[in-house]
Amino acid sequence: MLIYDGDCGFCRRSVAWLRRLGATCAAQPWQATDLAAVGLTEDLAREAAWFVDGDRTFRGHEAVARSLETSRWRGVRLLGRLLRSRAVRPVAAPAYAWVAANRHRLPGRTDACGVD
């Protein structure tokens, strides 16, 4: 399951984009999730998207990659694997961090997109 900020317009649009790419994982706003049950806190959920797979959690670009890997389409699944590969991680992790820190400036943003 992908856990994201349901108050953030950019985040909601990103989940819709994942759906258009064929992602089949469940996606739920952190505001409607029992965070303690999945080992997260509100502060952690505010900082980044999370992907929960049983007792394993993945943060940020790895959460996006894991979500892409649930796609019905092989090419998108391969993109997800590439995104979390050692070769791409040095770029993907800071890129995700930049997007998360600046989502209030990106298309689809709302006042709730700012991370305090």
C-alpha cells in the first residue's frame, strides 16, 4: 500500500498519475491510515510517501518505485526497478527529497502541500 499526503494536491495528482501508469497497489492518505499499525508516525508520514509491504516499509523514491513495480505494464515495472537500483539511487533519492521539500511550488499544489 502506498501512503501519501491526502491534503496535498500535488500528492493526489501523483497518485492519479501512478494509476494511469497501471499501478495496482492500494493507495491511501496517511490521514486515513492507522499509522501506528504500519510502524509510522505522523511526522514521518508528513515528510514523504511510504510504501508498506507486510512488515517492510519503503520511503520516498523507493515508495514510488515499489508502487510502479505493481503496474500491469512490464515497462512501468522495469522503470520501478530501475528507480531503486544502485545506479540510479544517487540521483533518485535527492530528486525525491527536492520534490517533497518543494511540492508546495509544483503543479497541483494546495496550501497543505508545504512541509513544516
